[in-house]
Amino acid sequence: MSIQVKFFASLREKMGITETKIETASTAGEVWDMTTNNADRPLNVLVAVNLEYAQYDSQVSDGDEVAFFPPVTGG
């Protein structure tokens, strides 16, 4: 099993990671935990699984892409 993980914007800078791969996880929250060394899960972080908005409890499967990014503001 392989899951592609991506961090965007300020999360990328804070975590010091642009992207990585992990071998096993069952939810997007577990992906966060494994790639951030169990950092607190911010409530305002947007989660996407395969380019669709998701939640930390969303299931992930082999070959999925999970992305984390802060909310975007502006006009």
C-alpha cells in the first residue's frame, strides 16, 4: 500500500515537507498523524483525498493522494 501525501502553503513551511509517501494508513487523520509526528490536528485545515474535500475520518486506500492545506482567503 502506498499513499502520496502533500502539504500546501503555510503548512508546507511549518511542517518542512512538500510531499512524501507512506506505506499504510486507514484514514486521512492517520495520514496526518504519521507524517506530522502526531502534531495536533488543526480544525481549520482542509483535507482532500484524490482531489475531493474530505475529513480526518475519511477512509484512504492504496494509491490515494491525501493533501492538507490551510483555508484560502482573499478576493
